[in-house]
Amino acid sequence: MGERADVKVLFAISEVYPLIKTGGLADVGYSLPHAMHQNGVDVRLMLPAYRAVLAQLPAIRILGWLALQGEGRVHQVRIIEVHPDGFAFPVWLVDCPELYDRPGNPYASDDDQDWPDNAERFAVLAHAVAAMAQDVLGIGWRPDVVHANDWQTGLVPALLADIPNHPKLVFTIHNLSYGGNFSLTAFQQLGLPQHWWTVEGVEFYGGFSMLKAGIVYADEVTTVSPTYAREICTAEFGCGLEGVLQASRHKLHGILNGIDETVWDPQTDPYLSAHYSAERRHPGKVLNKQALLHHFNMDHSDGILHVPLLGLVGRLVAQKGIDLVLSVLPHCLEHINARFVVVGSGQAEYENQLLELARRYPQRLGVFIGYDEHLAHLLEAGLDIFLMPSRFEPCGLNQMYSLRYGTPPVVYRTGGLADTVFDATDSNVSDGIANGFVFDELTPQGLIAAIERAVVLYTQPRKWQALQRTGMKQCLGWRHSAMTYLALYRGQAVTLKTADDR
């Protein structure tokens, strides 16, 4: 337990593991508030009462009802408090069945189409958070800090900024490419304040951006790695908001995400076939490799276990570089003695290309379309080399899971990947800081060259084992970042961890 902070924080987010998850945002939504709680922060976590969330909760406590403005109508919204297993603090749910009681994920239907009323759904969430931050229900808990996350809660700082003596407003950008952009008509129907409608406010190319609202009206803005904080201030990565971010540099901080080292621990992970540690990787890691190959009905005999196994788990979208992976897979399958495994879902064209390759090379490529937490953990442990050639990556968690599990990653030098993966150059290997493979040319040739370097080093056991040990012993948890957030909450000077701290 860290020092007592005596800070109350209302943490607003749209998804939280294990209640509901579409990606890394949910992992951060669980692990960062818990890291703050361990440092003495009094936390309340707030998100919508999605159908999938309520189905997991046998007991609820009704805190009260709120009348909240929607799109041309007022919703009667119930605020409930729950105490899910594994949560060290209360979770507040915004219960509005008309908006949240539906199938699919938090943002889209089962056929992956965005809900047409997303502007209303997340405006109502923001109104609820703002009301609870002012203790409208009179429950006797008022936060010192409201920490909002990504576009879905971007209106929260805007709604609270004009309130006298408002709590400190912190807004975190997890991925700038999702802007929460909606029309002028939606803005008007939501009844949002007309004085927000300026270039300096929420207006964005004729519509409005909930993400921009968070950036403009928050007291402090963070993003999830030092390199990404620099990148988003440029036209290449700024998604049209680079000017706003340049003007906000005085309050913009790049704080590297951590991972939950209790959930992601090869010594205790319940999803693994065998446990292992940095000091004793054998036979645990190879037993997981065997189990992973077996899962995909691929040859897992002793001879094959000495052949490198590469793969990835994640969203099959261009941001993650899956098109780049698909462009090099045929070459790799024909010319490199290796096996491959891919787990994920995304754009249909990528899914279909992967499935077709798996049909052509059933003993060389295993593919699972979808997401499976068990398989995701087994993959991190069972692979020898993790592929993560993202075009941009605000922070990235999978490369850190891979490091933790002794699976050196191959990454493009961008965002949080540049801050966590250190290339296996001869000098870095000699200095004991190398933990993976980094390439600078975002082309098929650049990725193939990095894969070939990794496969060659895999055949040199002493160097490979040193690479694994370095990654597994790296500090990847939330300790440093939690203390940085705590300083930010308190208004103290923020000391950022950068790539130079490697």
C-alpha cells in the first residue's frame, strides 16, 4: 500500500474488464483505478449499465434517479451501485434501458454497425457523471478529481468546466483516431450549450467532436505514452486535432500505461497449460507452445517444437498493420521455417484472407476469428515471437504482455511501442537492454527483415534467452505511472517516464 492520498476520484469510462471489454481501454479501466486505490485514492468507477454488465451482477443498490437530457427528450435514469467480484471499490452504473439494454458491444450492433444513437447514449453518460460529480443525489461523496477517458466521456469536462469550484478535470486520450464526431443536428437536438459551438470549443469541421470537448475543457490532458504525446501534435498523427493539441501542450502529458501484473503473470496465470518464470522458463514455456499448436490441430511433436512459432492477437484492422502481415505471410510461409498463429476479429476482408491462407497451409498457419481471453493468454505464453507492426499505437498492451511472458515482440517504431521495445542490435544485446525487434520502414520488406532477424537470433540460444530474461524482468506495472497520475491529481510537478529511462 502506498501513502494515504486523501484524494477522491470519480473515474468515468465506457468499458471495464472483466465486466465488458472490446480492447485495451477496458484493461486500463480496471488496472489504473486499482493502482490508484492501492495508493490510497478513494475511487468510484462509473460506466453505462449495458445488458451484458447487468447480467453478471446479482446484487445492486439503487442510489437514486436522475432526469437527464437526451436527443430531443429527457431520460429518467437510475444510478445503481454494485460491488463486482475483484473490484476493490464501488462501481456506479448508469441504468437507462432505452440506451444501453441491447445486444452487441458498447458501440456497435452484432453486425458491427455503430449504434445510430451513440451521440445520445454517451451524452447521457456524460450528464450522469457530471451530476454525480456534484453529488446531486446527496449521497455524501464528492470527488476532488473527475478523470474522463476517450471520446465517450469527452463531454464530462465540458459540462463541469463552468461549474463554480468544480473538481479537477483530467481527460485521457487512449486513441485519437476515434474522435466521437457527430453532426450539428445532433448537437442541437442534444440541447448542448450554444457557446460551445466555436472553433475554440467543440466545433470540428462543421460537426462536433466529443474528444475535442475533452481536450479543450479539461484542466489536464494525458495520453498513454510519451512518444504518442509528441506524435499527436503533428499532422501525420493528429487526426485534424493537431492544432488544438499544440495549443494545449502546456497541459498535455504522455504517461505510459502499465499492465496488471497480477492478471498477466506467467507464474500464476490460470489460463496457461504450465507456469514459468524469468529464472525458470523451461519446460513451462514450451509446454504452452505445445498446447497452443494442439489447439489449432497443428503438429506439436518434439521436432516441431524447435521451430519458431510467430503470431498475434488483436483487432484485424489497418491500424494494427494486419494488411502488412497479410502481405508478408505468403513469403514467410514459403521461405521461412516457422509456424504462425493469429487470433482476432475485424474487417471481413482481412478475416477471409487469413482463413484462406490457413486452408492452404493447415500445418503452418492457425487462425481463430473472434476473441477468447483464454486463448489470448495461451498465445502470449506459447508463441516464441509476437508480431505487432502497428501503423500507430498510442501505448499498446500486447507488446508488454509479450515481454512479460518471454515472447520478444517485432514492432514498428511508433508511439508506446517505441517507448517499451528496445531493438536487438548487437550493442543493445551486449548492453543487456535488448528485448525485441524494432523496424523503421513501414513496408513489407521492413517487416520481413525484422522477422528474419528474429528467426536468426532464435537459433542462438544464449542471446535469445538473454532477450527473454530482459523483457520478463522489465518493470511493466502501474507503480510509476500511478504515482505520476497522483501527482497530476494533486497539482504537483509531473515527472514523466520517457524512452530515455530505458
